[in-house]
Amino acid sequence: TSPLAWLRTRFYYLLIRLYFDQEFSVEEFTRGAKQAFSVVSKLLSQCKLDLLDELVSAEVLRALKEKISLLPDNHRDALAADIDAIMYTTEGDVRIYYDDDGIKFVSILMRFWYLNGANLPDEVPGETKVFQIVFGDESTKEKRHLLTANYEFQREFTEGAKPDWTITRIEHPRLLE
């Protein structure tokens, strides 16, 4: 990320701590986001969308139901990310906003890079190269793909609202399009 984006993100985190949640910790949020990403991505890959009700917004679930049913098995397998296979995580964007009724929201977009052993072709639709990493020697080679995903987490901070983060956007580029 650029230094300006990094500084902007840190400023928003400071605002969250000052005005919404004095206990907010970037490290704790990132740990929770990684765990949520791993759980949700595995459930998506297994087509267990009914188990996502409390974690994912209703709008996102409706869109996913259509997309998941049309995916080939290898693309569905590629959605799953073990928490230990997450190589890198970063914030994409942080937003604080109020709606017309005075309801306060915080939204944090997280980007994940993860290794997955699904049987994907070397080239995926859109002619974009998927990175491959080979583990082991010639006789026991294991091919893994380095894939990306973007998950947006949103929480309402209005007085009396539940203190839960909800996933309001799920993107697995070149897999879930």
C-alpha cells in the first residue's frame, strides 16, 4: 500500500478508537477477519450457505447462492482457504459513515492472499496468470496456486446495536465472477 493510504487507514483506526470503540485493536480485528475468512471460504466451497446467516449479509448470500451453483467443482474447491495457508493480509479501505437516520457504521475491506491446491488451469478466464508454487522434489511435487480474495466487514456502532461484524462483500477474483 502507498504511504498515504497507510496513513489514512491509521487515522480512521484512531477515529474508531476515539469515537466508537475504545477497545478496538487493529491486530485483534485482523486476527478475527482471517478466522472469519477461513471459515466462510470453506463453507462457500462446500456449498453450505445456510450456515452463513449470522456471518454474511442477506444481500451477499442471495448473490452467492446464484453464483455458487454455477461454479465448476475446481473453482469451488479453490475458494477454500485454511487459516495456515493465508500468506498475507492487508486492509484495503476503511470507511466511517452515517445514514439518514443517524445510524453509524464502520466498514473495513480486507484483502487476503492464500495458497490453495485446487486443480485450476494455468490460465484462468480473462487471460490472467495464476501464480503457482511447487513444493517438494520432482517425484513428490505439489502444485499450489496463490489466490486473492476481498472481504468487506461492517459493524453498526449505533447505541444498542449488536457488537458483531458482518461480511457485506465477498470477492474471489477470477473464481467467483
